[in-house]
Amino acid sequence: QVQMVESGGGLVQTGGSLRLSCTTSGLRFNDYNMGWFRQAPGKEREGVSCITWAGGTTYYADSVKGRFTTSRDNAKHTLYLQMNNLKPEDTAMYYCAAREYSGTAMCTNTGEYEPDYWGQGAQVTVSS
């Protein structure tokens, strides 16, 4: 059974930093492309960042470029999202996701390339 558990969310002031982790089990982590998505109340889900299975290719949404960094530790089966210079508009529930095929397409073609697995989510709240 695949389990994906996010941690590291919380409340932070504008300009602050948080690091999300997604710890997986039961998943052939090294074979999966991974991603971070977020959804704020009343808004559509957004593909924030994706990384290919070997970490060679990354994708970032324009809204987070230069502020967020995604990485993975295949030995620990864990995905990370370092979030710096946070803004109130970054407030959302953040989900990690895994998809075996199609590289970073689950971020760039949301809806067409659905993840195979989802985490339960971690709340990030940025106060102004």
C-alpha cells in the first residue's frame, strides 16, 4: 500500500521560509516522477513544482520561480519543497504527488496527466 505523508507546513509571516517534506512508503520512489500541488479555497488546483525520477528535470510555476526549490532524496524516498520569501498568496493546502510516466507533465498539463498517488496535504498559511 502506497503512503505519502507531507510535513513541515505551518504559519509563517510574509518573507519567511518553510520546508515541506513528503515521506513515502510502499512506492517504487526511484521510478516515479514527483510533484507538489497546492489548492487555496475557491481556487483551482495548481501544479507548483515537479521533478523527474532522477532529479534531472524540474518544473516551477511562474508564481514560485526563484523562491521555491524542489529536490528529492531517492535513498530516503523523500521529496522536499524549500519555500523562501513566502507571500500571502502562497497560502494553500500543499499536496505531494507521484506519477510513474510522462516526466513533469502532471505539472504542465494538469487534468490531462493525473498523478497516480497523492499525499494527504499540509497547510501553509502566510500572514501579511
